[in-house]
Amino acid sequence: MNIILIGFMGAGKSAVGQLLARDLGYNYLDTDTLIEQTEKRSVSAIFAAEGEAHFRDLESEVLKTLQDYDGFVLSTGGGMVLRAENISLLKSLGKVILLWADPATLYERVKNETHRPLLKVDDPLAEIKKRLTDREPNYRAAADETINTAGQEPAEIVEEIKQWLKSK
Ligand code: S3P
């Protein structure tokens, strides 16, 4: 079995994913990292050189390379659900868990980080609100389960995920 974490930037996918993988004895994978390793450059460099559409192509490609593997927790980039094709690919890979949080919480978690090209704007909170609203239907369509992460530590979220997995 595989577990796929989706959600907006700052939802906690990496922190929760690493902890969950360790707890379950699964491998931990992250689509941004896999893309950076294959491309030998950062996500920001890819956005700057070729733009968002090309990055989205790379996201689809990386999901296809994972179809034959088993026993991993996968964190995905926040925009992974933007393509319907990717939603199908995610669902075929494993159980999809949406980590959710309100814009103010997301903003608090990302405001001191500088590696996200889409948040390098004058008003990152407004950008988060807009993109989250646009993406919400895609996140909901992809998710088998949703966990509200606001006010929760990664370890608590991991427990919630494990409880849900037990009920399956
Ligand atoms: C993006 C989220 C980022 C990364 C890229 C685009 C997005 O991943 O894939 O900067 O469109 O929301 P994280 O969600 O891990 O920050």
C-alpha cells in the first residue's frame, strides 16, 4: 500500500509525510525532490527558466514513474491536483489524504520561507486565499480522507492518519 499526501503549500505534507513514513516503516518520497533530482536544478529554477506549465508536465511524469512501486508515503507539490490526469494517477497509486488548513494558518507556516516561486508576490496571503479557493474542488475530488491540520502538531496528524488507516 502507498499513502499520498496532498494539500496546499504549508499544509504540512513534508513534516507529516516524513514522520508517518518512519512510523509505518515505509519509504518517504516527495515529488518536488524527485523532480529536482531528475532535473538537477531547483523547483524555482525550473519555474524561472520554463514556467509553471512545464513544471506541471514534470509532475505528471514523476507520478507515472512511481506506478510500479509499493510501500511509500508520497508528499506532493501543492499544485499536483491541478490536472485531472494527475488526480487519476494519484488515486491509482494509493490512498490519498488531503491535509487542509485555512489561509491564515498556511500563511503563518510559509511566511519565513523563500523557496516557493508562487508566493514571491507582494501580498502572499491574498495569493494563498485566491489559489486555495481555485484549487479546493480539485483537492476535494482527489481526497479519500481530509484532515484539518490547523492547530495540530505533525505527530498528532500522524496519529489521526493511522486511526483512519485502521478503520479501512
Ligand atoms: C507549488 C507547491 C510547491 C512546489 C511548487 C509549486 C504549488 O510544493 O511544487 O513551488 O503550485 O502549490 P509544496 O506544496 O511542497 O510547497
